[in-house]
Amino acid sequence: MYARAQAGEWEAVAVAEAERDPLIGELFGTAQDGDGGPLSDSVHEGVREILETDRRTMELLVKRRTEVADRAHELAEGERVRMAYEGNSR
């Protein structure tokens, strides 16, 4: 997901997240060590990795959302200026 986010493939990120979330739920619904005891350290490390990847992906998303909002503001301002110019040139 993070690689797709870095590439700006936000639709693919959403699809990957939708596919991933049920799998994570299944894992934690059934995950036990070989003796039926608590989850292993490797599973805990996997969870930490997933959370870190999600955090980095969200940082990219927030940055991109801000860039898009800034660009939308610029376009709206340009349209306002264009309309004012056209109104004054008549």
C-alpha cells in the first residue's frame, strides 16, 4: 500500500486497504502460537509494521490532500480573476 501511495496511485491504495482489512481481522481472530497460547513476537512485530506503514501512508495522503486543496484554491482564484477581467472588458 505504501509503495502505491508513494506513486500517487490512491485508487489502488483504497483497493489494497479494502482487501487487506478482512485478512487482518481473520489473522487476529484465529492467531495463536503452536501451543494455543498468546500471539508470538513475530506477529506482534507484524502488527507494528502494519501500523507504521499505515502511519506513513496517512502522512502521504494528508500531504497530497493539502496539495490538491491548494491547487483547487489557485484554480478558483484564477477563475475569479478571469471573470472579473471579462466583466471589466465589456
